[in-house]
Amino acid sequence: MLRVRAAAAHFVLLCLTYVSPGSCDVAGGAGSVNALPAGGGARLAPSFDAATPRNVTALVGKSAYLSCRVRNLGNRTVSWIRHRDLHILTVGGYTYTSDQRFQATHSPQTDDWTLQIKWAQQRDAGVYECQVSTQPVRSFFVTLHVVVPSARILGGPDLHVDIGSTINLTCLIQFSPEPPAYIFWYHEDEVISYDSSRGGVSVVTEKGAATTSYLLVQDATPADSGRYSCAPSNAELASVRVHVLNGERPAAMQTGSAGLSNSWRCVIALLAACALHARLLRAQLAS
């Protein structure tokens, strides 16, 4: 059945090549094709640029751009087909689907034929075929991945720490084509203020392919217990519940700096030293 549908799709493409508006235009008009060389001499066969990305990742709700670079196109037509149902999306610069999120663009100065998918949804993920109307047809396949950024706080859903120790929370933001513009931390429903009278609260964020945000709360007290949430600009918030205990040692007890990298041990040690220095300075001023 799939072969029959593929053959039918190719037949329709051939028909559209000869009857679609602008099929006789020279390069430069909307949906136009390149004119043949003067004199009708020998011409090179169309070919695809091997450097064109075959895998594209798009953020859900944003536009996805699938590129197809065709050398020596001549008077052939470039079409885009959705492979899962062999649905013809575009022929030349014209859209042949009722879903107006799909649009093909081409600049006469380039060999690029780009399929734009506006407001990409997860159902748009899959293989797309860029097809040139040669005999037999030539195809270039691009796989689209539509991702939903996600955030999670390591060690959840419950963390237990000793009173007086440092609460160390790590929020990991993944599957995002670009780092979040900002990340807010909440304690219960209140945004955590780093310059509040409580003091001892700091945040360090490392942006990259995966973004990591670290929240450190020194000298934990029972008042620091409760739900902590990490809310990046491009993902749903993630939460954990922190329990500050006085002497109890449950199995889920967070062990201070255990499991931290050497660099983070240094950060915590430096913060502790700064806090101790501040206490000594206040004591000297009071005496």
C-alpha cells in the first residue's frame, strides 16, 4: 500500500510540475524554476549538497526550518513531502496542503529550498523528503525532532538535611535549543531573594547544551524547610521538598557536599569561610 501511495504521490508531483502556476517562469518569481542554459546544450544533473543537515531540532511552539540545497536544478521542480503519510506539502514555492503552517521559501541567489513549519508541534516530528522532479526522482531526507524543554531538580522528590548544614539544590534544564533567558528559584510561593536579611543564599548558573542552576542555602534552619521550585523561562517548573532535621538520620539524608565535584566543594568551603569571617568581624565590632 505504501508503494502504491508513493507512486501516486510521484504522479501527482509530475502533474503539478506541468500545470502549477508559474511553472514556465524564469528564476526570480514566486515559485519559479531556473531557466535552461541558452542554446539547450548539455547540462549537469541536479545534485544535493552533502553538507546540508539531515537532522533538525526545533522547540515546540517555535518555527522549524528544514533546508534542502539543490545544485544544477535547471528546469526541475523541488517539492517537500511528509514521509509518514506521503502528503505533498509544497511544490516549488506553492503550498499544497490546507495546513498553512507549512511554507516553502527560495531565494534566486541561492540553491536553498527551505521548508518552514510554523508553531511546530510534537506531531510534526518525523522524516521529510525533499524531492526533485527528475526521472527517476532524486530525494533528500531530513529528520525533524520537536523537543519540549524540561527541568528537574536532582535528588527529589524529598531531600533531608541537618540543621546548620548547607542546602544544595541542582536544577537541570534539558532539551532546549537555547539556554533559558532566566531562572527563578522559589521557596514555597515566594521568589527567593539573594540579598534578603537572611543572608547566606547564593545561585550559580552554568549555561550550555544543558543548563544547570545551583541554589545554596547556608546554615539551614527549620524555617528553610518546605517546597523549593526551579522555574526556567522556557520550561515547566520543577520542585522538591526539603526537610531540615535536628538530629534524625533518615535514609534520604542529604550528606552536605557528598557527591559534589571538587569545584563545588571549593565554592561551599569559600562561602563557609566568608560567613565565618563576617561573624568574627561583627564580634570584633561589638567588643
